[in-house]
Amino acid sequence: MSNLEPPTKMPGANTPTCSAQHTYSNLGEVRTHLLPSKACRPRTSEPPVTDPQPLPPPLPKKTLTRTQSLPTHKASSPSLTRAGPPRKPLVGSRSVDESQADDDRAGPAQPPAEPPFSSLDTELGLSLHDLHHPEAVHAALEARQLEGLRVVHARLHTRLLGGRPGPCRPHHGFRLLDSSPCVESGDALYYRLVRVHEEAWHLLAAKVPKPGAEEPHPWGLELQFSLRPHFNLQGLCGLLPEGALPEAPWSGSVALVAEVPELTVAQWLVEAGAQPPEEFTKTVALLLLQLSAALERLEALGAALAELRPENLLLVAPRGCTATGPRRLLLADFRRIHPRPPGTPGIHAQQLDRLLREMLGPRVPLATPVATGLERLAAQLTRVRPSAAQTRGALQALLWGPGPELRSHGAPLGSWLQVRRTMLVLHLAERAVGGEVPSLDDWLCCEYLMEATAASVDLALSLLWD
């Protein structure tokens, strides 16, 4: 065997060669001209020459957040391996998958965060401990229910009252709309007019006393001017000075009222003759309920009305409601209001009894549950002489329950109230989803269930059915 070294392999036609530079394409694409083809393999049995630098594996195709070119590799590097730490990957050329993978490798897998307790506990003021005590849950639901009814009642009240025109000022202008009165009550004529201020127009009514009407009680008129807005008491906006409307069919200054009346209760009784008994008796109960609310306010102010006359009770269409619904009642006869004598809580009971019998007179007997309750209430007004507040509570129970059978069986009235409140909320929600406008009946029922307690309902039932 010869000790001669093998001759140095010279590149030839059969020797694989590499280009001076290996150019990388954009990331995610397959690199070309990096792996030798079959035509470049040596034809001799000699072992292949070790590549100066190991080739990295092909990169998979990925969606990149940013694209960046890789540096080129020089073939003239004399060393087979480079000393030093391994080369770090380029920052900014990671794919979306790699970024997520790096985040997963950042630490041990963590269990998903426990979802917080429902926000319902915050609204109801409940804790996890309270949920194991039905009494706490019951009290929280009742409080939230009452709070929701108060919000609904306040919003409906604002809608039904509408925007009040406010007091009249010297710079306001006025225009008479009709030369004839829109309504004639027992002691006044009402004319429609418009108050104009810049771009604001407000529809008002001039309240003109009838010729020969009795002199008003000055205390009552002063009370009317000082009243805060009330849903069932006629409010004044000020005085229309003499000469402000030269074409006016009256002389002197007259009072301006915020609500334009449509008709009186006496006129409505004539028109309601063709109504079905159920509708008629329910409307009578709703009108008496509103009148009781007005008298309750007067009694709280230490005032009393000398006489209730249906021709001095005005009916107005509530704002924001359909024209076919029940009307709003206004007590307008402040000429007969005087200070209430002390020790007379039921001073209006006999007047309410006479008015109720007058309204039901032409239609008796009426075989409806409401008519039966009104007849019993009329008898109690004379015998017991309840206050206006007690009369209002009895009318509320007559209209929206509970019936006498519930009290006769000793059922808990507190539970009935909760169920009834829930039914009302569902009723209002159904109307809202269907695009229906809440009625005056809905608002009055909401007011009843918002104020009622088990004790007040029991008192109302005893006044009606004992």
C-alpha cells in the first residue's frame, strides 16, 4: 500500500458546486437551489464533501405579521463551524402561529379565570350567603320591584302631564283661536288661545266667568294660584291683561289655564248612554278615583269644597295617550273652596255619595262587579264618612283587586301584592314590545301598586265589603 496522500479533489464537471451566494426568498416560500439535484451527485464512490454550513430545514408556509428579507450567506467563509452562541431568530418575522405558540410557552398553562358572580347580586344587594336564605332573596326582590314601579310611575306621570307652559310674562304675545267657547262649565266659559314667545307656541285656555256667577271665595282663588302642579287640580298660568286681545268677546282681565278642557262630566254622562255597562261603570270608577285624589290633596292643604257639581268637573285628554282611552279629570271649581274646619276628616264623603248616585242613577241596576262595589261604597260614604284618601284606596281595590273572596279565605295580601306587581310589569313590557302606548289606566294602576301595603289593602277591602 502506498503512503501517498490521495490527490486533492479538483472541481470538475461531475463535482457538485454551489453558487457564490444562497439567496433566501421571502418567508413562507420554499427556498430554491439549496438542495443538490441528482445531476449534481458525484459519480465516484468517494464520500461527499461536508457542506461548509448545515442547511436549515425548510420553513413552513405561514401567515406573517411582517415580512423582512434575510441576510445573504457568503460562500467564501473558510470555517466549517462558527464559534459563539446559536443564532437568534429575527424579531419581527414571526408568524401569527409562532406568536401564539410563544405566548403558550411563556409559562405553565393556567386554568381559565373564574367568571365573576352575576351582576344581579349588585343590583339586588345580595351576597352568596344571602342566596342560601330565602327571606333575604324575598326582601331584595320586593325592594327591587317597588323601585322599578316608582321609575315607571314617574316616567308615565311626566308623559301624561306633558310640557307645562310655565307662567306668563309681559313680553308674551297671544292669539285667539276661536271666537266661541270650546267648553261651557257651570260657572265659566273656556276659549282656546295661543301664547307666543319667539319660536315657542303654547296652547292655553282663557277662563272667563259667566255673567251673573256668584262671587268667588278669595281664599280659594289664592290657593289655586299658589298650587304646585297636580294631575287632577286645574292649574293657572297667570292673567291675561285687559286689552291684550282686542278681538276677545269678553272684557277685563281673565285667568289662563294650562289645560284646554274638552267637555264636562255632566256632558259626558249624556254621551255615555250608549256605552256597555262594564265600560260605563269602570269609567265612573276611574273618574271618581281621580276626583278623590284631588280632594285628598285639598284636605291635606286644609281646604274643602263646598259643593261637587258634575258641570264643574272638566275632562281633558291626557297627553301621550290614545284618544280612545279614559280621560283625565280636573277639579276646576275653586270659587267654592274655603278653609276646612278642624276635626272633619270625612268632609267630602256626603258630596261624593250624592255625585256617585247621580252618575249611576240613569243606569241602575247594572249587573257588573264594579257596579256592585260602587253601590256598596255609596252606602259606606254615608255611614262611615271616610276621608278622601280612604275612598281613593277603596276605588283602587275595586278596580284592580283583590276581590272579596281573597279576604274571606284569609289569603296573605302581601303575597297577592307581589304577584300583582309582577303581572303589571309583564303587561307594560308586552305593550312596549308591541309598540302600544301606556294608558291612563296603566298609570293609575301603577300608582296603586306602588303605594299599597298589606295593611292599606285590608282597610280598603273592609270599607268595601264589610
